[in-house]
Amino acid sequence: MTIALIAEEAGVSVPTVSKVINGRPEVAPETRQRVERLLHKHGYQRRTGHGDGPVGLLDLVFSEIESPWAMELVRGAESAAHEAAASVVISVLHTHAGPGRDWLERIAARRTDGVIIVTSRLSVRQQGQLSARSIPFVVVDPEGEPPPGVASVGATNWHGGLAATRHLLDLGHTRIGMIGGPPDMLCSRARIDGYRAALETAGVAIDPALIKHGDFLVNSGHDYGHELLSLDDPPTAIFAGSDLQAFGVFEAARQRGLRVPEDLSVVGFDDLPLSSSAWPPLTTVRQPLQEMAALAARMVLAMGRGEGAEARRVELATDLVIRESTAPPR
């Protein structure tokens, strides 16, 4: 499929199709959408020749970038890009709705070698827009179930939730609170499902009052920590869906005169670098964030070379790291 054939079917000139592919702005929206549909329909791929090879740029796209969690992903992607003599461009969308048209036009114009999209949804239309421009992409820690044919990298969140809760059960806790992330996020649902599975396997009744949905940030851990600890029958342990939420629980416990782990055991999720230096050092589920981003970068570069991504959905293993924030209940 050539640009000329696309132009003929769309009823436009060859330069117009070229402008769409390269992200040029001077094309009417209706014309652009018509050309994009045809490029996607026919699976158009940009021909590679002299002056049309890799440009040494990877786009790393975040919906938000407000935590050390994001910095770990940046380190991983930058490390893999450096190995390939490429550089990383960081974009922040400030929304979970996925890349907008303006952003897509900008990356098309600078001829990026590929895109790594972190915790964001991609609609079928947005997939088509990237594919129409021959821009390979991989989603890291997808917010929802990745659509068919979309390459993604995540972690074994369900197993991590199971391991964290089993650790608390093995210590003797039966009143275990859970502070997850947003209920519509795939990783959060998986961690809560792992928590539920551990309780059910141990024969411990699941109390809906002990399950809260936060946003993975410190304030939600603090606020929901207070809510859980103010119950008539409060938990003796709390599993937080992120290390940042766990630090918020630490502060809520301190404000209520409770000591960790003597009065309250706390488990986090991520194993951020500052988790080992917190006081007390945080028991947490290690999520291999740097490895996830590095793998996504290598996958997208391989796709750009025409090698494809054999494993469309990759999940890296999580591990429980036991430190000093957990102990048997009093």
C-alpha cells in the first residue's frame, strides 16, 4: 500500500496524505480523519530508506507524574534507551483519557521511534491514529484491560496482593484493612482481588467496611487510614495499594497515638527506594518498575525495527519484601 493509492481512495492529493502521516497541521479535520481511517484500514507502513531510519527518540507518556513511582519508570526507560543510543522525551497528559490529537500531531512531526504510554487508556480510534502514522507503542501498567493487539507490560498485581495479605494472616491478623487505588484501574482491582483471595482461602470473612479506594497518593492513605482506624472494630493491620498510601497510614497512626508495628502493622506496594529508609522500614511488595519500563522501551524499539513484539502481554513477577512495619497483633 502506497501513499498514492491512499490518496486516490481518499480523494485527496499525495502531499495531503504525507502531511497527515508527518503530523503537519494544515489539513482539515474531516480530511485528516478520512485519511487516518484508510491508513489504518490498509495497514500502511512508512517505507524505510535513506534519511527515513530511526531518529533516536522515544516518547514516554504519563497521565500524571506526581510521585517517585513515575521517576522509577523514567530511570528504566532512559537506561534502555541509552543502550540503544536513543533519548527519551517525557510528556504529561494531566488526564487518564489517553493522548489527544494535539499530542499525536506533535510526536508525528518530530518522527519519534516509538511511544511508551503509562497507566492510560487507549481507544480504538487512538490506536488507529498511532498505527496510521506507523508509530509503534507499548502500554505500561495499563489502566484497563489492554485491547486486542496492543502490546503491554505490567506486574503480577494479583499475586502481590495475595502475598501481602497472606503475610499478615500468617502473623495472626484477621482484621486487615485494604486501601486500594481507583476502582476502575486494572492493577488496583487485581491487588484487591488478591487480598480477597487470601482472606477467603484462610476462612476469614471479608468485611466491606475494611476496603477503601484511594488514588495511590499519600493523602488518600492518610484519610482512609483515619477512617479505618476510627471503626468500632478497627483493623490491626492495613495493606496499602502503594508505598505512598502506606506512608499516609503511618502518619494517620501517629496522629492517633498508635505505633507501627506494635499497635498496627502496615504493608505497602511498589518498594520505592525510600521504603527501606522510612521509619520503621516498610514491608512492601516489590514491583519491578525500572525493569517494566526498560522492557517496554526494548519492545517498542524492536517493533520499530519491524521485529514485532512476540509477547503482547508481559507481566513481571512481584516479590514480598519483609521489613520492620509488620508484627503479630497485640
